[in-house]
Amino acid sequence: MNNRISTLETYKVAVMLLFLLLSFQGFTQEPNINTRLDSTSIKIGEQVIFSIEVETDSTNLVIFPEGQTFDPMEMVESLGADTTTVEDRFRLIKKYSLTQFDSGVYTIPQQKIIIQNREYLTDSFRVEVADVQVDTTRQKMYPIKPAVDVPKAFSIPNWVWWLLAVLILLGVAFYFFRRRKKRKEAEPELPPYEQAMFELKQLDNSSLLQDREIKEYYSQLAFIVRKYLDRKIYDRALESTTSELIAYLELRKQSGELSLKDKSIDNLQQLLKRADLAKFANSRPDVITAKSDRTKVEHLIKDIRQVVPEPTEEELMQDENYRREKLLKRRKRRIIAVIGGILILGIVVVTILVNTKGFGFVKDSVFGNETRELLEGDWIKSEYGTPTVTITTPEVLVRHDVKRGDELQEMLLGSETFDAGTLEGNLYTLLITGPVNPQGDFDLEKAVDGIYENLESQGARNIIMKEEEFSTINSTKGIKVFGTFNLENPITGGPIEKEYAILNFGANGGFQQIMVVFDEDDEYAEEILQRIENSIELKNQAN
């Protein structure tokens, strides 16, 4: 009985474990993975979208492939994953943009996806990349353009930067030097006697004698007495030699202008000689002699103060005028130095630009060039007259009355004229359009033949004409007349050499003529002409 009960209990436990296991498997369902390709056939360079859709439990971590894992296809962009909720599960959609630049049939390999540390593989796909077909029977073929010399890109040599750095450093050093000197000059100075006593006091407080700096000590002592004499008696005392200064003092004493004792002059002469020997002959007087000379300098300054009267009002005014003139001269020298530095820097920069970019570039940049400004400015695209001519020009064309030959006038029912600039200017643009007279005998060749007489009537001389076929961007054929001529300069009377191009069309039941005239050898104007020619459209009136 007990065995049967034990078997029954074991059976119940097994049933419960099985139920729990099935319940657990219900909560951990396998993820669903779907892949999709929006197209299996593309052209070279086109992109195809590869999508991976994963539906899994919200607690599972999903890692999509990254990098160039689609070889031989090239991944252009990896788009962000979109996430939506389906009941208690997440649906993640990851998209990749793929392309290939060679024709052929390629296979996108299986991609590895990691879901909760478990790997899954997607399906592989075949993609056909087709060549771009060119229909030469419909696409008009044009002759190969001649080779064009492309100017080298402007680049500044390295040595120019080093030169500029050195000039900047020199400029900064000069600025601080002048600023320091200016501040020093701006400091208020004491009267001569008080200034001399103050400097002697500073010399006493220095440690030059204790450090046996006899040469520097005598240099400062001699400078103090010379500066005092410069301010009180002789305005050249600082730059005069010892013998010149003593000779001047004795001359003043002999003439009675200076009642200074002979002993004072002798003491001054001995002091200055000792200072000269200490500075230039490495003589080293002892400390006692140096202190004695310092005392003699003080006595000399006091004696001069007693014998030299205070300056009169007139003398003070003269001294002030002298100082003002000296200040003005200093300012002039400073201005000249600054202007000279700027000129030297300008010459260096201009020389560098001329050697690297050419003289024409420098001339146009400094003095300006009207046609260059027109070329680099904002262009205007507009439609003119009837039949309509669509053209892009650097200046808007303004309606204007221009006299035309009688033969051309008879061919047209009427015409409208638009122009910009003047024939004598840097650039002249003219546009004529009008319907053909159905009762007349219109011939485009006859209209072109009248160009020579029309140019002559406007003052052109030495006209050279060339003729060739021309076709617009919408394949309207016409005749291009181009060449050179001269105009008389209204100011100097000399010749103005001009180039011109005249485009003539007989389209849409009308006559159209576009003329561009510019100075000869003007490269910017030639670019303007090419751009105008490439913009001409003669739309069919039915459109």
C-alpha cells in the first residue's frame, strides 16, 4: 500500500515539473527573423535597401551586423533601428543602404544576428547590377574640346609665413620698446637741483661700492653731474667729451658769464677723467677716492646752483619752445619710421603676390577690375522680347532704341532691343529679337551680311570678321560672327582695341541677335562671353 502511494506521489511530481517546463517554454518563444530586399535589380551606383526584422521577447538583447559585412556589396549607410511593441514582445527593424559600382550579378551573404548570446543567420540574396545604357542615336555627339591650360592653384610658400612671423615679432618688440620709452619720457621730472640730489641719494643707497662695482659707480656719478650741467649751463654736456666740457666752462668763466671757482672746475675735471679711465681703461680707484668724488660732485652742484641765476620768464619760454620742437621732431621721426615699415611690408607682400599670382592679379586686386567684378557678381537669368530669348547676363538688359539698317528693318515686322553698358566701355551686351515679316524675303545670311555696315555706322574701324556655325543648349542652330575692331578714344583720340561676338538666329518665326563687345585680351570678359553663350535658350513658342 505504501509503495503504491509513493509511486502515485512520484507521478504527480513529474506531471507538475512537466507542466512548469511547458509553461517556461511558452514564455521563452523562439525569435522570428525576416529579411527583405526592396529590389533585386539596380543600375550602377543605385542603392538598394536591405531590411532585417526581428520579433523577440522584450528582455532579449539584439545585436545587428555592423561594418562592411555585405561584401561584395558596399554598405553606404546603416540606418537606425525602428522598434515597435507587439503584445509583450518587441519588433525591431534594421535597414541598410547598399550599392555597387561594377556591373554583374552579386550575392549578399548571410548576415549574423546575436540574440541573447545566441547566433542566428539571415537568408542570402542575389542582386543584378546593370550597365547604364547610352543611346548614341538620340544623344547628340559633340567634338572633343581642345586641351585647356588650368592655372595652378594659388599657394603661399612656407618662407612667406616665416617672414611674416619675423616681421610680426619685430613689430611687437618695437611696439613695447616705444611704449616703455614713451612712458619713461612722460614721467614728470624734478627741477635740476632736486633731481640731481635725488639721484645722488639713490646712488648712496645702492650697493655698487660694497660690491666693488667701481666702473658702474663712476659711470652713474659722471652722468649725474653731466645731466645737471646739461640742464643748467650747457645743453650739450651729455654728448661732449671731458676736454670740450671743461673748455666750455672755462670760456664762460673768462667771459664773466659764469662765476665758478677754479677749484670747482679742477675737481670736475679730475672726476670726469677718473670716470673715463674707469669706463674705458679698466682703472679701479679705491672706495675712499670714490666717496670723496661723490662729495665733490655734491659741492659742485651746490656751487653751480648759487652762481647760476634762476631762468627768466623769457628763458623758460625759449626752453619750452625748444622742448616742443624736439618733441615734434621725435614724433615726425616716429611717423616716418611707421610709414617706412608699412611701405617695406607692402613692397614685400606685393613682390610675393606678383611672383606667385602674376602682375595682373595684383593690379586687379589693388585697383579693381570691372569685368572681373561682373564675372564674380550675381548673374541675372531673364526672358526678353517676342519671340522669347532666355539668357543669363551679369547685368540686367534694359529696353533701348537702337538704329538698324533698312534691309534688316524690312525683313521684320518690328523688333525689341535690350542692352547693358556702352560700346566704349569694358563690356557691352546687346539683344535684338522680333518676328519676321511673312511678306518679306527673310534670309539669315543677308541679316548677317549687314553686321559690317552696322559696326561701321557705330564708329568701328579695322574690322576683322570671322564666321562659324553655332548651336545653343537646346540645339537651336545659328551663325556666330566674331573678330576684332578699333574704336576712337573720345578723350585721347587713340584707338581702343575691341573684341566682339555676334550670335544670329532665325528661330520660332523670328530673328534673334545677341552681341557682346569687350576690350581685347580681357580674360574675364572672355569668360563672361562663354557663360552668356552657354546660357542662350530659344524656346519654341508652342512650348
